[in-house]
Amino acid sequence: MNILLDYSDPTASKTIFPSLKNLELHINHLNLDVLLSGCPVLETLNFRTDDTDFDSEAIHMPRPLKSLTFEEQYSHYENVTLELFEILVCDYPNIKKACLDIFVKPRHVAWVPKLLRALCKTKFLWLQVSTIECLIRAPVLNLPDFCNLIQLQLDFYGFNSTLLIDLLRNCPKLQTLKIYTSEFIDDHLRKSYRNSHKRNDWTQPLSVPNCIVSHLNTVEYRGYQDTPEEHEFTAYILQKGLVLKTMRIHAKYDNLDLKRRRYMALSEIQRGSSMCRLEVH
């Protein structure tokens, strides 16, 4: 609801919540930079915003932060505009888990890759549909090396193997890959996504991402529709995954005959790992 913080005291930013470690916010108006600067030991931040009006143009995240969930919701009101702010890009070595759901806007397209570079030390990363779309639209995508990342979850509106392979190249220690493809998105966004999304047909990579041959042991795909692009990518992982233990496919349709045919088609693919178990649900 409505919470008033008095920022007039110049020492307030040092004494707001000196011992707070976990904070969940659902806000529309706040000087978030001041609030967070008053949380010097904050480790977990769950931040949800819509129709937001910020007093600050940039936000300094607390250095001890380990888990960041950032969700920006789309406004249903035509006369409301969301003013962009930035999370200042720096190195956050303590962040272990990050979840990003950031609405697609022209300025966000440049800002989201910067945020990823600031979160490059995380171990668990979840990029939701809108964030994925920001990356797809980026004119130049300079991804960081996620040197510690062991689990990556990607939520697609339309499967994009080109972006996926680019991400895998920068995740040398990735052990678990989760993919979710859904047609259920906000009606206000559907037209925008369809106009901007161009399917990238599968192209065989010139070199195999290091994680596929050395660390990737679990792949789970929900919403699998067995498009040519999806099939080729799945076959590629089965063939090149030398340490793959589980490939779990959740087909989009409930038709048992279709599932059986998909399983037979995938099971005939030669696997790079003798330990690999294929499951089709």
C-alpha cells in the first residue's frame, strides 16, 4: 500500500534498515536508490513494479546482494508511460541467483545487455519472455562470459536457436538448461512480439559450445512443438552432449500418437553420451 519514507534527513540513507537481509517490493513510486543504500547488508531483493515513477534515474545495488528478482509489468492504461531507470552496471560477485522479467521498450533493448554483464557472476539465471525479446531485438548483442553459471532457464514466446547457441557459448560450466516455450502472453504484447519476431532457422554452429561437451548433463524442454528448428537443436544436443544424462521433453500437445512418433524420431538419433536417458512426456 502507501509507505512514506522521509528523505530530508541526510543521514537517513545510512540508517533505514541496517540489518535487513531480505526485501520484497511491489511499488509504483519510490526513490529506490536511497532505500537500497540504506540496506547495507541486503542479500535478497524481489522487486516488482508497474506504472512506475522513480525519483532516481539510476539504482546502486547493495554489494552483498546474492539474489535479484526484477519484474516489470506492462501498463494497461494508455496514458501511463514508464520512465526508464538504470541499475548501474558494475561487478556483483556475490549474486548467485537472478530472475529478470523486463518489459520490451526501445531503451531497454540497450539496457538489458548491460544488466546481464553486471550479473555475469551468478550461478542461476532465469530470463523470462520479455527479457528474451529485448535480447533478440538488440542490434549488437555483446554477451558476457557467465563463468560461474550452472543453471540457465529461458522462457521463449518463439523458440530462437541462434540466441540460445550464443548464450551457451558464454556459459562454459553450464550443467542444467531449462527451456519453456509458451503462446500464453499478455494480449497487449502479442501484436508487438509477432511483428518483431523473425524465426531464425537452425544453422549448424561452426564450433560446439564448450559446456555441451564438458558440463551439460540435464536439458528440460517444456512446450516442445517439434518444429524443424526445435528438432534440429534437440538432435544437436543429443549428438554433441558428451556428458548428457537426461534429455526431458514435455510435448505441447496431449495426443499420445504424436508423442509416440516424436519419441521414436528422437530416439533414433545417435547420442554422444552412453549415459543419456531420453524422456518424452
